[in-house]
Amino acid sequence: MAKKQYSEESISALKGADRVRRRPAVIFGSDGIEGCQHSIFEILSNSIDEAREGHGNKITITKYLDMSVEIEDNGRGIPVGFNQKEQKYNWELLFCEMYAGGKYNNITGDSYEYSLGLNGLGLCATQYASLYMDATICYDHTKYELHFEKGENVGGLKTTPIEKNITGTKIRWKADLDVFTDTNVSVDYFREILKKQAIVNAGLKFILKIENEKHTFDTEEFLYENGVVDYIEEVANLTALTEIMDFRCERSGKDRADMAEYKLKMQIAFCFSNQVQLLEYYHNSSFLEHGGSPEKAVKSAFVTEIDRYLKENNKYTKNESKITFLDVTDCLILVTNSFSTQTSYENQTKKSITNKFIAESMTAFLKHQIEIYFKEKKADADKIADMVLINKRSRENAEKARVDIKKKLTTSLDITNRIAKFVDCRSKDLSIRELYIVEGDSALGSCKLGRDSSFQAIMPVRGKILNCLKAGYDKILKSEIITNLIKILGCGVEIKTKDFNAFDLNSLRWNKVIICTDADVDGFQIRTLILTMLYKLTPTLIREGRVYIAESPLFEITSGSKVFFAYTEKEKQEIVEKIGDKKYNIQRSKGLGENEPEMMWQTTMNPKTRRLIRVVTDDAVATANMFDILLGDNLEGRKQYITENGAKYLELADIE
């Protein structure tokens, strides 16, 4: 079949609403739920810009059951009348034209000096991406109403005189599933975004209304009268080592000598705590998830000034290495809140800024302020210096421990020569290799003779291993049994600290890790201890479904030349009924070490006849709680569990 030619007519241009509806990710950063969320922020940011200019003090956002959203402010109201300069109605420009808005002259301060919105895209793009949008705007004793469907205006501009000079804008819209793959924005997103905006817009009240099943509204309010300072006090929550410092200034400058000068207003507030840490950067009230210029400034200023103080006060030991920003952040609660009349965002989603002047100006200002702060508040400076040094030395010790543990757990290909009693398999194909962790040396013998040596390996565990839920990592990793098991697994351990993580699932040497113990009380306890070890040190293996339990038969039933195995009391009864009037003999199944190799293969190791139970953690929290009750320090919980459930186990013991 001939391919179509690429010719002059192959080139086309998207027009109107299709510029957004067919490529929403270009504007919103994603065509999924993140993009839909950002469209909400675009409308919200317009109301915030109004309030920041002193027009309005309250913004209400409503989430309806049908997933539509409404944002209402008491600002000046969007100008929608006829624009002589553009020879078009302003509503056409703002709702239906890309790159049209009132924020292009913000350098001169004609309408908005410090603005979240800069590009004239948000309102129009959100309208284009909506199933419908309704706008109600009030100013000059007039109510203006607009209705849009799938990017097209329906009915033009409707005007109604009103007696009172009420001003404000209310926009309700429903994101279109033809544009976004998901439009069900969670309540948590609204809470998070409104809290963040309340933090950096001191005194501005945000009201969140959530429609419930009764078609009434649950209401929450977000307000920080003193903005960032109140937020830092809330986060520190009596854990602060130092008082909250609040540095503010305004500057003017350029990103390049031949570029236009612009204004910068900045606020940097922080305190130090030995329990809480927080770093948040905002610019023009947009949360900078990826930081950029303010983050560079904070890193440079704090490291430089604290390092200088440590040197000047001889707090470093001889030949000690310099502190890093990580050592500072371990005890720092800081929020930067900056605004500029010209901003270079990485993209429309505004998660990072790149202005050179902002980075340089903030760095110089913050260095100067910290230097003065350390001179005026020497007690605070000493606390900070000592805490940062503690963090640094702890980090270095943790790094040394990580390297030592990694060396201890890393093995070469001659693993069989280094771990006693481990019996490897011949295959190198990771998709079929199986590791049997068996109970004791006697089980090793029967399993070794009963296995398929091409893909099944055996590692015996003698006695009961350490209870990893109660022991610390130092004690755990001193256990030869545990470190040998970790070496054999090959994937390392997941010690949940930011300084250490030697785990790599891709390095796992096995497709299945199978725990194989006797079907008695001791066997169950050993199985539980091995599971606890894996749960604490390698939880990903359980989450990924790599851990199994080999189910051992409880009963061996002989009738003539036939042998049957029953794994439960019910199966035993079914087999007996099936045998009927023939003679039979029932005996409790022997321990693994007493089984004949053929029986081991048939009941426990043959993939066609064995029974494996995959260990899963659908509810990790519930699993952790159960481990804590059965094996941890929760004595009260264990007593209560035995009181409530002990009778069940006694009944089972009577049956068997």
C-alpha cells in the first residue's frame, strides 16, 4: 500500500479553540489531572492579582458534585465593554483570544504591578478547555453575563442594570473530558492550593465550599493575617531553636545590561528547629515546586555565611570538611515570598523561575542580613552553628555506615564459596531462579535432594532469627544469618533514611523467594520472623509479589499403594470420604527434614503440584500494625488481641 506524500498541503494551522482543545499539555503542562488542576489555578490567580492590587479581600471557590468549579471575588470586575484601541469587545479579547490581557504593562504599573498572570493565556485557555463556562461580572452599576460552550460564545454579552455599585467577578466552568483525560480534581488539591495562597497573601481570606450529597455545602476558610510569619510559627509549633527572622526589601535591576529594568520585592522568613524542616519558595504567589532563582540564593547565602561563622569561631575541627546545604536544611524552616514586575518562568505552569537578577539580588541581600543577624544575635548564631555541625557529622557518619554496610552486603560471583551451607542453582536466568529459605540443616538435606537443581537454590536458617521489628539496624546487620540472606538476595536493604538506601530491585538474583518451614508452632514462628525481616529490610520484594510461602501438608494418608497429602482438616475429610470402605492410615505429616526427597519434590518443590502462597501487602498500614501487635513493643495491643482472638486458636488446636 503506497504511503501518502508529504506535500505543501500537508501543513495546517490550529485555529480558535482547537489550539488548546487538541494540545492542552502545551498550555497546562499535561492533558491529565495535573493539567486540569492547573486550569483552576489560572482562574484563581486572576482573582488573587486583583486582591494583591488592593481590590477585594475575599475569594470563594466552590467545587460542585458535577465536578464544575466556581471562583468568585469582590475585585473591580473584568472590563468586558468595547475596546476602541483594539476595535473589539474586551470579553472577546479576554475569553477568546490567546495573548490578550491587562498585565503586559506591569513594568510601568499601569494596571498590575506584581502579577501571577503574565501571558494572557489562562482565562482564554481554560474557557477553550471547558465543556461550558459562565461568567458574571459586576461594575459601573451593571451586571454582565457571558456563556460559552466548548470554546464558543453562545448568546453574546447580556447586560442588566443594578442599583448598588457592586463589583466583582464570578466564573463557573466544567473542564471537558474531551480535552483532559481526568477532571475529578480532589478536595485535597483545593485545600493545598488555597492554604499556599493564604500563606503568601497576608490578610486575604479564601473560602472553600464543597457540595455534598445533600446538595448543601461544607465550608472551610484559609487566612493568615501575618502571612508567611504566621505559617512558620505554625510549622515550628514550639520546636524552634531561634526566633523567627523576617527580612524584606525592594530592588530594581536587569537580567542583562541591554534589557529593561524591573522591580523586585522580596520577603525571606525563617527560623531553625531541631525537629522540623521546611523549605518553600514562592514567586508572585506561585509555589515554585522546582525553585530556581530563590533556591539558588538561599543555598548560596546560608552555606556561605554559616561556613564563615564556623571558621571565624574555630568550630571546625582540624582538616574537617566544609558544611553543605543539606546540613543546613536538616534544621531550617524557611519560606521565600518574592514578586517581580518581570518574571522568566520555565513554562506556563510556573514551577520554577530563572531570572538572573532575582538570584543575584536575593543572594546579596540574604548574605548581608544573615551576617548582621549573626553579629546581633550571637546566642542564636551559636545554636545554628552547633546544630548544622551536628547534622554534618551525622550525615558523614551515616555515609560511612552506608559504605561499610554496602561493602558488607555486596558479594561477588563466588557467593557459594563465601556463605556456608548455601546451595546455588545452575541457571543464570533470573526469570526462573527460585530461592528456598528452609528451616534447619535437616530440611536442607531433603530439599537439596528433592529439588530441581537447574533453577532451585536452598538456604537453610538454623533456629529462630532476630526479631527485626524490635531490633535496631545496627543489631540487625550484625546478625550473620540476616546478612547472609541479604547477600544471597542480592538487592540490598531499604533503610528508610535520606542518607542511606542500598536497595536495587534490579539486582535481585531471584524470581521467587520462597519461605519453607515446618507446619508446626516453631515453623510458624520462624516463618513469621523471616517475613518480618523481609518486611523491614526489603518491603519492595513483598509489594512486588516476589515473596512466597511454601505450604506444607498437615496429613499423610496411605491407602494400599496410594499416598495422599492433605493441607487442611477439610481436605483430610474429603480424602477419607473418597477412599470409602478401603483401609487407610492417617499420620501427621513429618517435619521437612524427615521427608523423603520424592515427597519433598511432589508436595513442596514441583511447580506443577506444590502450593505457594504469595505474600501481599494490600494494606501496608494494617500489616505494620499486626506485626507490631504480634512481635513489637505494643504489649497492651498484644494483650487485647489475645483476649479477643485467643479462643479461636484454642479451637483450632483442639481440632488438630
